[in-house]
Amino acid sequence: MNILLLYPEFPDTFWSFKHALKFVRKKASLPPLGLITVAAMLPPSWERRLVDLNVRPLRDNDIFWADLVFVSAMAVQQDSARQVITRCKSAGIPVVAGGPLFTTGYEAFPDVDYFVLNEAELTLPHFLADLQDGVPQRYYTATEFPDLSLTPAPEWGLLDLNKYASMAIQFSRGCPYRCDFCNVTTLFGHKIRTKTSERIIAELDGLRERHWQDSIFFVDDNFIAHRSYLKKELLPALIEWRRSNKVTNKFYTECSINLADDDELMELMVNAGFNQVFIGIETPEDAALQACGKQHNTSRNMLDNVHRIQHAGIEVQGGFIVGFDSDTPSIFQKQIDFIQKSGIVTAMVGILQALPGTKLYERLSSEGRLLPHSSGDNADSNTNIIPTMDPELLRKGYREMMNQLYAPKYYYQRIRTLLKEYQAPKLNGRFRMSQFMAFMRSTVILGVIGRERFQYWKMLTWTIINRQQALPLAVTLAIYGHHFRKVCALHLKERPTAAS
């Protein structure tokens, strides 16, 4: 049987990095980890072909080659998912769908033949058995959560690694917290399930054998949730793996703000190769944090926490939200002030959205405050919530906040703030060839053509004088800023403020 694995295209969003990828001649920031893992669960005799629409177009001969099409997607990919499903159905090829988009919203896709929902380790074997017996059902679901020892290593061979800026692996699933707007626990539960350190090293070896030397994303929703295992097992194993193989890959991941409370853990992470974390900070307002169930962010000096993590040698990327019920028009300036003082250069600020399956969705549905459609992109100035703040005031405040945060004047100020705090003992100031080429392109696109050229050269000069080893990071962040301004211009429909 011929199996076509399809990964729909990401629109031009904050996290797509489409405009930044051009500087390093890559097509996509990350591979479809879920699909290449599912591929490893299929019968060995089946032929597999992966088409990542972020890397190359879907051709008719791909569709006609297939006996069965597997589609996996997130909510933000829904438009592209509909298009590829329609094409496959028009060609008469049955479609199997799974992943977050379909697990929480399969009703919106009537053309899909078979839904393999929740976690594939539990539901896919039942589908495959029924398919073999000629009696496939339309829906396969599970209420339990699988042991990750059932998860095979991804089939890296399906990827054209040269098209990606970063690779991805998964150590754990689940999150112990109960944030009412987050669907992670809906999909993966509260109990933390982990792979063994031996399994992680084996997956990393699979990438090393394919000569992958760039960054690797640990896609865990809260990497530090199983802290004792990290300290005793995984991080020491990663440190030894790097040492014995002379590995230079850098790792990045997602975690909670209480990383700042543990100096030992931060030191181990840095020594293991982690140089970046994404943290859901959400808001500096304790009332909003309490109301949404994010108590672990309250009763702490979050600004100091961010600086502690940066000072340990880990760049902090941050997620922020406006539009909580307790928010007043003053929230926009409070968010700006916190982000600027923190030196969080990559600050993803979105308007609150209610995702299906979350407590927030259930509450607002009961209150009659849900709108019919969510784009899945909380940084496009839209929301599916009827807010307590005047909706037009919320949108206007959001647009003005984003235009200020990503205006070159303020953006380059944050780079300098970060570099003043970011004092890792072993910063790597050497450019790889791809980084050097990106730097050369940036000198033209940002330093000559770009309207930010004054701030660009001022920041680079300061970095060379004061933080020379951090120059590759400074250049990378400058390129990110180019992407973020493009996305703001696309979604916010307003020109940046005069402060630019």
C-alpha cells in the first residue's frame, strides 16, 4: 500500500518565520514531527511518501500515487488542510486525519473518511487492524494516555533535512498546571509521561548520523515538569553525549517561569546545550493570572525571574495575552513596559482565544460569549471571544501595542537589554557558514535597504564592542525582527508608529 503523508501549509504568522527563513535559504522552521512518527508506526511493507507543503507543493502525481492519505495539522493550518483534503477527495483517494486540529474539531471536516484522534499510539493500531480486516470505522478515539515507550523513533529519512532550519524531538507529554485557556491538558493530560534518556540519545544519534548540526527543538509543553528525572538522568546523559561525540547542536524548549527558582537545573540545561526557552508569562496582572488558573506565575517578581534565566545563559522568549476579563485599557502599556524592561526580544502577544476542549471555552460557551470562528492564530488581532472590554478598543490597543513593540527603535532596545543580561560562560561567538551568509544578507536587507538601518548598525556596533561573543545571536534577532514587522504589517493593517 502507498501512503501519502501530508502536512498542510502554515500561513504567514508570528511563528512561521517565513521572512526570516529566506536569510538562511531554508523553507520551514520545523519538520512535521507527528507525521514522521506516525510513519514509523505503519506496517514496514507499506511505501511512504511525505509532502510538507511548507517545503514543496503537492503535485497531482503525489495524490494519484497514493492508496491512502494521512493528514495531520494544527488549528492555524486549517485553511490549507481543507484545500488538500478537497484535492484528495476529488481524486478519489481516501483521507485519514489526526492531530490537534481534528481531535478537537473533527465535525468541521465532513470530507474526511477516517478520523484517528487523540494519541496515535493507542488509536492507530485499531484503525490499521480494522483496515486490514476490511472493516475500518470512521472514528477512533481514546480516553487514556499512552506510555511513551510505545512511541517509535521518527522516520528522519522521509525528510529533506536541508530544507529545515531546525529539527524536533519529544521527551515528554502532559502538563501539571490547569491554565483555563490552554488545550495541552485536553490533548495530553496532567500526568507527565517521559521517554527514557536512552531513547532520547538514540533519537539524537539518528539525527547525528544524518549529519544534522543545527538546532533541535524539544517540543515538550513543559520540559521541566519532571525536574528530578531531568537532573538525575536526562541532562547528565545529554552532557555526556555532547562531550563524547563533540556535538555542537544547540537545544531549545518550552517551560514554566519557575525555572528561575532552580540554579542547579539552569546550569545543567546550559551545560547540556540549551540556550533558549519559551515561557508563557501571559500578563503582569496577578488578577488575570489567578482567574485563568495560572497561579504559578503569581506572587513572584517575574521581571527578576526573566533576568535570572537570561543571566544563566538562556534566552527567554515569551508568550503574552491581552483580553482577559479583568483587563482594562491600561493593560497595553503595562505589557509594553514589562516586555521592554525584560529584554524578551521575541515577545508573542496575542488576544485571548477560547480553544475547543478548554475550561475557558466551556465557560464562555455557557455565557453566550463565543463567536463562531477561530483562526488558530492568536497574534492576528482577531478573537472568537466577546470580551468584557469594548471590542474595538481591544483591537485598537492591541494594534498600537504590537506596532510599538516591533518598531525598530523599541525592538533593538530589547536586543541590547537582553545582551546586557545574557552572560553565559561559554557563549559561542563563531559564525557557522549558514549564519555568516545570513549575516551578509542582513547587512544589505536590514543595514542598507531597511528603514531600521540606523538601529541595526548601532546595535551591531554596540555588540561588537561590548558582547562580541553574542554577535551571532544579535544578528539572528535582528533578522527575526524583520519577519515580525512583516507579519505585523500584514495582520494589523496599519503602518508602524512614528517611533520607528
